Amino acid sequence: MDLLNTLVDKGLRRESPTRDEALAVLATSDDDLLDVVAAAGKVRRHWFGRRVKLNYLVNLKSGLCPEDCSYCSQRLGSTAGILKYTWLKPDEASEAAAAGLAGGAKRVCLVASGRGPTDRDVDRVSETIRTIKDRHEDVEVCACLGLLSDGQAERLREAGADAYNHNLNTSEATYGDITTTHTYADRVDTVNKAHAAGLSACSGLIAGMGESDGDLVDVVFSLRELDPDSVPVNFLIPFEGTPLAKEWNLTPQRCLRILAMVRFVCPDAEVRIAGGREVHLRTMQPLALHLANSIFLGDYLTSEGQAGRADLEMIADAGFEVEGADQVTLPEHRVSAAGGCGSHEGAGCGSHEGAGCGSHAAGGCGSHEGGSVCGTASAPEPAANEARTDLVAVRRRGAGTDLAPNA
């Protein structure tokens, strides 16, 4: 297919596809799906080989968030029966992190619900980061605490944080339909603060919230401009008790097309399959490893994930290998300018002037504009996915409980 050959060539050169080309990927038919996966897989292997980076979430503070993000089980007004607890102590957080590291994770993501941290909260998290780093010298630590105030990113960096996560989630045009208590620009500002402090930026999206293909492409191109080192792709987990509980818009095939599009637009960034992969990709998760080079191990913030051992078996059976602590995730050109987890100057997904981001782990996506794989005809609307409420399990173990975590 001419389109796929063009996209592979561009991906190997770190050149951006056009917006129409990205839309055409989302509009491909199921008959062409394996061709799309194979093409994007060439780009993935060129930059990342067959390595899979494992990340592990620790929910430092769960529930009771004052923000109204429609996708989130921790939101203001949520009646989802999730765990609710205040800040974990540094030793508790370190013990939770140790379980993920023992399972093969090389990055620990420290997440806390809320609009953003107070200065006292930054002190708490800084102590937790130092405790984890004292016990696990080689671990990468990413913080995800919401909107940052001036100087807070620098303090986290001084404490030993390597990265900061704040996701864009959806396009700027539709952001106000999802969240009203803060703005898209607020998210942009936080990611720019992380960049300026020398933290590796981690910013992604949520697919499955009912947005159009155009919205989905827009947010990924915004991410390319922002140039995060890591791009998490979440698939909406429709929690009962949230406004998006009835949004079952994704099929496994749709999820693969989204991941392929992200890989073509951000060819040399760490593309991470995040929340919802078990719910929406299901038995097609191994195919997604040909597109993404990073996953979360075990459970998520408020939902249960696939068993950690099953993740490791899936990676091995698909012919991939777990990335070691001594291996550098990103291509050399992305780390040479700044060192550490990665750079944000000039190369890779794009420049980071004037773009932005957000936090969380859930997801959202859309319909079809553009054309077939050859860009000639409009594709039909994707069929709604069957509601699989049986696959949405609230986390009852790990951080905030007396039960062993899943890692």
C-alpha cells in the first residue's frame, strides 16, 4: 500500500506524516489491519528493537479529587466504589514500588489524586522519591501529581525525580466537554514547567470517550509538537458511577489502529500502552507490542490489570524481551542533548514550543474522517464495542490495602 510505505519511510526519518495520512490510518479496514500493524512495527523496531519497558504505578493518594474529569473514577461526584485513602507514608510507597521492581519494572510512577500538589505535598513526595532511590539506585521515578505551581518541578527534580506525567487526554477543541474545573492550557503549562526543570516529559491521551477521528489526530499532533519522551495511550475504562460509564466505543481492531497512528506520528518516542488494554485489546494485546514499546505491569490506579506474570509470559511468547535497568529506553539522539531519561530539544516527536499536557490513567477516542488506506474513500463508522463490564474490576489490593499487590 502506498500510504503505508510512505509512513514507514517518514517514520524511519523521524518525519511527520500529514494530518490526512494520520486520518487514513484510523480509517483503514479490518482487512488491512495486519498490514497496518506490520508497517508501524517496522518503525517501532527501528527505534526500539524488540525491547518492552515495564512501568509500575503506585497510587499515593486515592479518590476524593475536587476536579470533574468525566473519565475518572476519582472525580468530584464519582460514585464508583474505589479505594479511598490519604497519602501513603514513604516506607509504604517504597514497599509498594519494590513489588513492581521485583516483577521487572524499571520505572515507578508515583500518582496522587487532586488538582495539584501543595508545597507540603511536594515535600511528602520528595521524601518518598528519596526513600525509593536510596533502596533502588537504578530505578526511574516519574511523578504525576496534577497541575504544578512555579518552582515545584524543580523541587521534584532536586529530590531525584526523573520524569513528570501530565496527559493532554483529548483535543483542545473538545477538552471543555470532558473537564470544566481546569483548562487545556493549564495542562500545557504544567508540561512546559516539567520541561523547563529538566524533567523528562510524559504526556499522552485517552481513547474511547466519543471524540472524532479528527480530535484524536489533533491531540496526537499536539503531543508531537510538545515532544514528550513518553506517550501513554489509555483506553477509557467506563467505570460505573462516572459520566462516561456507557461509553463503549472501542474494538480491539480500533485500539490497534490508534496505536499505529500514534507510532507513525511519534516514531521515536516511547509509546506506552496504559490503562484499559485488558478491557479493550483483550486477546489482541500481543499484537499491540509490535506498535508500543512500553506497558504498565500489573494493576492501575483504581482498577485491576492483567496478572504481572501473564504480562511477562505474553511478552516472551510474542518474541519480545523485557528492557533491563542497564538499557537506555530512548534512541541516542533523544538523550544526547539532556542525558538521563531523554531530551526535549529539536528532535523526535517534534519541538515543544507552545504545546502542553495533563495527568491520569484511563482513556478516550472517536469516529472517522479522512479516507481508506489509499486515502480515496470514506470508511464507515466503527461498530460500537460490546459492553464488557465483566472486565472492569475495581482494585482491592496493593497500595492502600493490607493485601499483596499484583506485579
